[in-house]
Amino acid sequence: MNDRQDPYAHDPYAYQPQVYGYDAYGRPVYQPDAPERVYDVYGQPLQQFPAPEQGHGYDPYAAGRPQQPYDPADAAAHQPQPHAQPYTQPQTRQQERIPRQAEWQDGPAAPAEPQIPEPRQAPDEAAGGEVAGGEGAGGPEAPVYRTEQFSFVETPDEESEDVIDWLKFSESRSERRDERKRKGRNRYVALGVALVLVLAGGLAWFFLAGSDQKKGAGAGGAQQRDVIVVHLRQIRGGGSSTALLVDNRTTGKATTVLLPNSLAVAKEGGGATTLGKSVTDAGTGATRDALNTLLGSQIKGSWRLDTPYLENLVQLAGGITLDADTDVPGAKPGDDPLVHRGSGQSLNGQTAVAYATYRAAREDQTRQLARFGQVMQAVLKKLSTDSGAATNTVEQLAQIPDPSLSVKDLGASLAGLATRARAGAYTTTLLPVRADGTLDGTAADQVVREVLGGAVKSAGRDSTPRVSVKNATGGPAAAQSAQVALVNGGYTYLDGGTAHGQGASAVVYTDDKRADDAREVAKTLGLPVSAVRKGQGAANADITVVLGKDFRS
């Protein structure tokens, strides 16, 4: 009976019928017609019904058992819940399996919490029949339920394992992706740090190199120079011309230093000779050593350039152009000049050799040297600045190279000189020499210091000191006596020429490292130690001696 059928359903004072139980659908049963179909709130069938207390009636089916007093709180607890779901969905065959596989794999498992079946009406009950397996409506035994009426714990199957595997795969894939990102960030950070370090090192090197270059510019010895000596040998006449080709890599400038044949140099075995005679008699090697001793330079090699090879070199360069300071006459009287005086004169190989070797009657050799210097500078300006191409040009000359300077080294030196000549950073200068062959004081010192860097290159403590002797006694015998004493004492003698009469002799050193050597030189020459002092001496010597009238030969 529902609220519509019961007119007193909302009357609080109206009689409320006693609830004896619930049917298969969870509805309250007030008066059971079929006791076997009545269930309690836990889904268990009721065989007997509790008798109500006085005022609430009695249980007609409670015969044979004691009556329990009625408890309103207990009755309220047995009321059906508003959200109870008495009917569940049919279970699958997978759910009919044993809930816990560990029971037969690892032995009997701990008893699980019992599952409370939710009763549902069987299909035959819907048709009015009895529960399958029962003994009838009045039978004493509980009805039998089918498997689909109960809920079992669902066991993991292959699909769930696949899901777990997929989750693991997704997780590991994400971890690998994150790891790659992390490593990528670390690489970028490391690359950035490396770039910063490289830039910092480069800047530091740049500033330090610039500082060293500035220092080197102020000190000749700190500059890097490439020096070779070239000897122009004339096939006809037997004369020679000598020049130093200097490439200063520190300043980016190059210079041709012309050396007069009258320059006095030391010869092997002692004594002195002129540069011209040394080239002819001693050869290129001995002459190179004598020049290094005299100038304090570092000449790395010798280049013997006979006139036929100079002619071929000009031809390979495609001819040269220069400003001629004189007319060069033809081979026979009355012939047209080979070279006309004037600016912008174009010369081939033959005319270039004629101009480089021409020396007029009663003309100083320095004028001829100047013309040779013009030809050399003009040739260098036409050569390639590429080391390989310059070396190829030297190879085409087909000359036998000096052992001190290979074809490859010569080509590299010529390429460097060509770079300076094309850039307009090339000059030609003459080493000043007195009539007696000695260096001409201050002018020569400037060339030696600034161009060759010989003055500031102090020899080592164990090297043989170079001693320049200037005769100021008024007679030639003193210089000869000093030369013999110094050579026998193991020193390198340099002729410093003569000077006006001076009363007291002097022994001068520039570098403090040579102070002891200066005292030994004074003893060797029989001069007092008081004559030794520090000062400015000859540019090409470690120790300078000025012989005064107090010198006794």
C-alpha cells in the first residue's frame, strides 16, 4: 500500500503498520503472504517474524520461540536506505573465476571479507514460478541463488596487464624524453661556458700580444725580423754588390740595406778584409758569418744572384718600372742608351741588369749600389705575395741554392718582402761607412739599431764578446797591437776606425752583463780598471775601446 492508497499516510497520529521485512526488490513487507520470500535488511530470508510489543501487535509466526521486546531504535536501523541498490548488473564469466589466484598459487590465502549478495528476482520468479532449487513456498530451507546474483572481486586479466605495460612504457618514454632535454640543456650550458672561456682567452691574448708588440717596437731585440743577404755577382768584370733584405714582421715594414764593398769585416784566421774581397775569396758562408759578427744581426741565409739569374727573374716578373737617375749607354760607342734617364722607365731583364750594374767613371760605388737597390725593390713589387707562387718563380730560375737557404725558404722570404713592397711599406737605405771601411758612427748606429736590431741584442754571458777598437793615439801601430792582443785573448776584433787625439783610454760597455768582460778587456790591453765605465759604445759591438795616448803598444 502506498501513500495514494493509504489516506492516513501523512497523519502522525494514525496507526502505522509494523514492517516485518522486505521483498526481493527491497520494498517493506507489512503482512507476509509468503514467508519464504521475506528478507531482512542484510538480504537474509526471514523464517520467523518478530512479535511486536504490546500496542503494536504480535508475531503470528513466532510460535515456538521467545518474543523479543520491540526497540524503536533497532526498527529505525532496519529501515531501507534511500540509495540502496538491491539489483546489480549480471556478472561476466570472467567475474565467475576464483577471486584470488594466490589461493591456489601460494597456498590458501587469508579469509576475505564476505561478500553480501544482493538478491534479485530470477527469471522464473518473474513468471510466477518458485526459486530454482527450492522445495516450495512452504519449504523450510533457504532459496538457492544463481551465480549472477552475487558480486565477486574482479581479478586482473591480460588486458589489465597490457594497460600496466603501456603505463610503464609511457612512463619510461617520458623519462627518456626528460633525460634528453636535461642533457641537451647541459650541453648548451657547457658550450656557452666554453665559448665564454675562448672569448676571454682570445681577448687576453690579443691585449698581451698588443702589449708585447708595443714593447717590441720600442726595443729592437724584441722585434721579429727575417734577414737574408743577397750577392749580385757580375759574370763580366767580376764585381759584386751586396745587400741585406730585412722583413720586420713586428712593424710590418721591409728594408733593403745596401752594404758597400769597402766595409771592413773580419776574416777567418784573424785580421780584417773588405766585404768585396770576402765575397770573392771567402765565399757566401764566411761572408755571412763576418757580417753577423760585425753588425750583431741574425742573417738566416745567403742568396747568390748572378747577373743571368737576375735577368731571368725580371723576365719572369714581367718587367719592372723605375725612375732612372742616369742614362745607361749601349754596348758600343754611338749606340742608343739601353736605359734613358727619367721617371717611369720600363725595363726588361737585359736592361734591368745593365742599370743595376752600371757605374760611371770616377763614380762612387754607393751610386751603383743605389741602382741595384732600385731594381731589387721593383722586382719584389712584381713578385707574388703567395709563398707557393713565389717559390715556383724561384724554381724556374733553375739555380743551385745556397745550403743555408733552401728554395722553399727563399720563396717564403720573397713573398713576405713582396707583401711589404706592394703595400708601400718598403724602403731602401745605405749603411754609412767611412773611407777606412769602419762604420760611420751615429748614422751607422741608427741603421744597425733600428733596421737590423743588432745593437740591443746583447750576446749571452758565455758567448765571445765583440770588441770595437777606435784608434785615437795618432799613430797606426796602436790599433795593430790592440788587434793582436784581443784576437789572442779570444775576443772578436772589430775595427772602429780612427779619431782625434785623446789623452786617456776608455773601455765602455752598454749591458751590465758585459761589465766583467770589459774589465778583462782592459787587463788584456794593459789599461787600468779605472778606464772601464758604462756608457754608449759602438752599435755593432759589446765593448768599445778608445785607445788614448796613455796606451802602450
